[in-house]
Amino acid sequence: MATTDTDAEPEQRTGALGYEQARDELIEVVRRLEAGGTSLEQSLALWERGEELAKVCRRWLDGARERLNAALATDEPAED
């Protein structure tokens, strides 16, 4: 039996996504959920995918925050 993308573990499906890709896909997931018209099973799958994508975005944003804080810390003069 062939393995589909949805058969992969969440980390395998989202781990290689960049921030913009994850954000754009998350926007689409939210749009589809808000539009309705999906079965309960489809809605749950969309919700789970949205949670995975939100975690990817959070990791990217946390990493960016750490990089900014590190850059700002190196720019501050040393206290005597």
C-alpha cells in the first residue's frame, strides 16, 4: 500500500515547511473550517493540521525572537 502525505507523522509533514508556507497553509485551513460544509471527520483532520501548522509557525517565531534578542544583546554596551 502506498504511503500518502497524510499517513506520515506530523513532524515529517510539517518539519520542512518554512514560516511563510506554514502560515499560508494555516490561513487556508482556517478559511476552509470557517466556510463549513465539511464532514465531522474532515473538520477534525483540518483542525489537527491547523494545530500542527500553528506549532511550526510558533517555532519559527520563537527562533526569530531568540535571534533578535541575541543580536540586541551583542549590541548593548558592557556594564562596568
